[in-house]
Amino acid sequence: MKSNYRKLGEYIREVNIRNTDLRLSTLLGVSVTKEFIPSIANTVGTDFSKYKIVKRNQFTYIPDTSRRGDKIGVALLQDYDEALVSQAYTVFEVSDEDKLNPEYLMMWFRRPEFDRYARFKSEGSVREIFSWNEMCNIELPVPDIEKQRKIVEQYNQINKAIQIKEAINNNLEQQCLTNYIKLLDGYTIESDSLPNGWSIGCIGDYCDVKSGYAFKSNWWTNSGYKVIKIANITNNSINLDSCDCVLEENALKAKDFRAVPGDIMIAMTGATTGKVGIVPTCDDNIVVNQRVGKFFLGKNPIERVPFLFSTLIYDRVAYYLQPNGTAGSAQDNLSPDDIKRISIVLPKEELIENYNNRFKSLIKVIINNCAEIRALKKINNILLSKYFTAENSDSSTAKLSFI
């Protein structure tokens, strides 16, 4: 063991408190992005007395690692005072926060090296389990508590910058939607009459949409052309850094499915059917995988994105794109024709053009912000690596002048 490394078991203890008095009903899950999220489980008739209670600054991890790809589900509760998690999860806490900062520990869990270690140490024939004993056997650098706090503070500075950019984007998206509703002026597909030049059309009247290319699984590489899959569509954007890649020779087979900044993608299958994302500003070569729909808006899509994007996030349309909408099916599946057939109100052409001209600048800000968020996340990943070098050197806590 390196001189400043300690076994995690010296600093943590398991917590097993059940909701026996039924005072809590907020049920959370743990995502592969290592965050607590509201549970999507059907809880009708559920006996909540058996569920575990997790409190602020406590951790939860999912021992079963066999169904979550390369990520280990672990999270630190910070947005709730108390909540419930599945009885199959493990809850634990830092026993002395003057020796180990919980946020510092969470930074350790965010490292890809931790995910690889936990997967390697998982055992089982039917389900692979990362046991509590293996969790306690993890070795990590534990500098003095003040140094830990400085590391956490610097890391959180970047996260704060990311949150600000995300909040700005949420506001800009809401501005687009609010003005789209004003553009429709109260008219819906159920309206008995429309102004002169308006019509009840469908998404296919505005643009084409096609499912991406069926890349072969043995083509995946770690570099080359990025391939947008459903999992890469998140927060109305595309996470390009989580994309699998293919070599150029295979990407060229999908030349009709190249993607550029401003293109809109949509998930066409699975529980997240209907979610959309705009390709952010970037220099990457990008192609689109099957079951991801690409909207074809021309060579310069940004010129026509505002109206389509606002249409897709408009409640009445978004409903029809979701698994429980009439455009989908019981199998959570959309076809390009399903999408193109969704009815929408089409104002006269000059009004749509004016709307696009007015709000394309907002869309540009949104995709530029997404690019900046991507850059900030890369910086944080680099810093995570530096923070946890073998000796946790002082250079890893240098002042972050770029914030």
C-alpha cells in the first residue's frame, strides 16, 4: 500500500435503517451518472416499511454490477434530508468527517478507474456482485482533511460553472417554447378554423426524419468517427464524449447519416423514446446509429432548428413522442413514419421563417454553451486524475485561474 493510501473500510460504516414507521415515501434510484434520481418503479401497493432510509451526506451503492455496463451505481445524497432506496441497495456513511470528506470520497467514486476496479472485483455466476467487503478493501489516498476540502472546493468551482451554463440553457429553451406558444396564438390541431395561410399539417411537412445506420458491434473502437446512440441523447443535447466510435472506412458507409452542429436527434426506442437532443458546437466527425432518428433540415440546419426544436418540446407534441403517446406502441417504439405523421399547427411560411430568424441566435448560444459544458467536464475529469495520483501531489491543488 502506498504511504498515503488507506483502506476505505477504516473510514466508512454500513447503515441499515428501515422505514418501519412509514414516515417517508420519496423513493430514489441511483443512475449510472452516479446521481440520485426519482425512482420510476411502480410503487402502487408497495410496502414502504421494508425500504432503507438514506440521509444527507450518506452514500448508496448498487452491489449488482451486471446490468449497468461499465458504470457502478453509487451516489452521495445532497439534495434531500432523507429519502428511501431499495432494500437491495447498500447504504453507508463516513464514520468521521474530520478524517474523510464525503464529497472527496464521491470524487474518488467518479473516477473511471474505480468503475473498472469494481467490475473486476465483482463476482457471481448469475449476477455479478461488488460486495461490501470489496468496497471496504478499496485503497485510496487520504491526505489531511484541509487538503481534501481544498480539492473539493476546486472541483465544485467547475461544477458550479457547469450548473450556471445548464441553467442558462434551460432558460433559453423556455424562451423558445414561450414564444412558440405565442406564435401559435392559441390555435391547436383541434381548432375549427385557422388564420389565412395556416394549416393543420404534420412534422413530415416541415422536414424528413430517418433512422440511423445499423453499425456492426464488432466495428466499435475508442477513436475515429463518433456514433450517436440513444444513450448519448441527454438534457436536450448530445453527450459526444460518451459516444462509441468507428473507423472512417465504416463511418463512410453511413455517409447519408452524418451529423453536424445544430442537427436534432430523437430516441426511437426504449424507455426514453421521444427524447431529443441538438448536436453541440464541435469539430468532431459524427454519424448516427440505428434507432436514433435524425431530422433532415438541410445543409445549414441551424437556420430551421428553432421552429422544429420548439415543436418537439411543446407539451402536446412531446406527449405523442413518448412511450405512452398515441404515436408509439406498447413496445416503446417509434418509426420515422410515426414521427412524421404527428399532427402540428403550421403557421404561414413567413411567420415560421421570422420565428427561425429571431431565435436561431438563442439556439446558437445553447449549442455553444453545451460545447463549453463539455470542455468544463473534460477539465474536471483531468483534475480527478491529477487529484488522485500516487502521492496526491501539491501540484494537483493549484489554484484554478481559468474559473
